[in-house]
Amino acid sequence: MTFKEYSIAASKTACYPNDVALAYLVMGLAGEAGELCNKYKKVLRDADGGLIEENAQAMLCESGDVLWYLARLCDELGSSLETVAKENVVKLASRKERGKIKGSGDTR
């Protein structure tokens, strides 16, 4: 499945008020990312960081929810998941070429 195919499929399951779509999606993305972090936190707490299949599957499930919100957010912002992914790879390649992969700051 391509990012475009995924985004089209995800759009068919979207159900949120249009007048607050951006806020809804940003908060939903943060919430799902938090749930993913929480799943891993419990792996650290309960299994000393040992990732078993059940935990990995739970984290992958949450990752899917993160992807849904991200795809919808890209659409709402007038772009696409595919475009954002391509632009990110270009940005990271440029940082690597310039020796700026490590460090901090959006414009490095």
C-alpha cells in the first residue's frame, strides 16, 4: 500500500467536526503518540525493556493510530503524507551531507 492509497482509505473513516478539524487532529496525534509511549513505558517497567511479541504488536497497533492522525493532518493542511515523507527525506539527506544530523534546531 502506498501513502496515497493509505490516505484515501483513512479519509473514508474520518469522523470529526470540520470546524475544529485541525485542533482535533493535532490533539489526536499527540494522544495516540502518548499511548504509544505509554505502551513502551510499561515494557520498561514490567519487563526490564524486554520486548515480547504481545507488546510489540500493541505498539504497532498504536503506531497505526498515529499514522491515521498524521495522514489526516497532512490532508487538512493541504498536503499529503507522501509529500511530507519525501520532503523529510530530502531534509535529512541534506543534514547528513552537511554533517548536521546530530545536534538540535529545526534549521540546522
